[in-house]
Amino acid sequence: MMRLVELCGSSRPDIDSEACSPKSVLGKVSLILAAFAADHLHRSLADLVKQTGLAKSTVHRLATFMVQEGWLEYNGHSYWV
């Protein structure tokens, strides 16, 4: 199964490029998840902002939602997958 980040970078005609753009919530969530590489399973809010290029408030809001949904964990200092 391909990850969303890989799909968004593809030229497949069945993938809606609008849904993958950083303007969409799904595109922003995809950027946040992509910031967690195999060797960087923990990221601070500042790291996520730097890696994604998104506004700090946006990353915080989406990361908080992702923690509530169980997609990320948070220990008070950093997020991890």
C-alpha cells in the first residue's frame, strides 16, 4: 500500500491533486506525517514546523487533533508516531 505522501507526488490520474495540496487539511496532515522519517520518530513542534513549512498554529492544531485520534503520541515535549 502506498503512503499518501507517495501518492501525492505521483502523476496518477485517479489521485486528486487538490486533495494533496498544502491548502487542504489532508495535504497538511500528510506533510506532518511525512516529517517522521524512520530515523526521526520523535519531533518537537518546532521541528514539525521547520520540516513542513506550515504555520506553527496550523501544525499545533492538526497535531493536537492527531493525538486525540491516536495517530500521534505526545509526551509534553515532543510528538511521535
